[in-house]
Amino acid sequence: MINPLPPRRFIPMKQFATDYPVLLIDNQAPIRELHNCVSERLNAALKYLHLMACTSLPDYAENDVNTVTEIARILLQDVRDVFSVIEQRGFEVPK
């Protein structure tokens, strides 16, 4: 019988800029710390998008809009990745 490999402690975050994962999530970090990380990024993205929604679009070039969109995408991708670790930990059956 082959024993399965133990779960990896550090899970790579999704990224599009590199072929090798450089940002990792510690899946054994305290839930409160994971939540704080998610909360910080989600609140930053929401405040940023709110600021942009209150700004007149003709004031900015198309490149600026693409930059805003990319920043929001990166922040929300981070949130999604950390949330997946929180969900996995939250649904584990206690030993």
C-alpha cells in the first residue's frame, strides 16, 4: 500500500506574471491571521474601486483604466487564494 504524500504546508498563490510560484500561503497559519490578510486586501480593493467609481472617466486615458483593472484583479485574486485556504481549514473534521 502506498501512503499518500502529506499535504503541503505552503500553497502557491495564483499568478500570471511568472512561471515559478514566488508567493506562498502558509496553510498552517492561524485562521485569524489568514482572515486579517484577506480583509486587508478586500477592503483595499473595495476602497480603490469606490474611488475609481467616483472619478470621471474622461479624465483618464485607456491605459489608466487597464492599470486600475489589473490592480483590482491582483488584489481580488489574492483574496480568493487565501479564502480557499480558510475554507479548506474551516471544513476539516477535527481529529
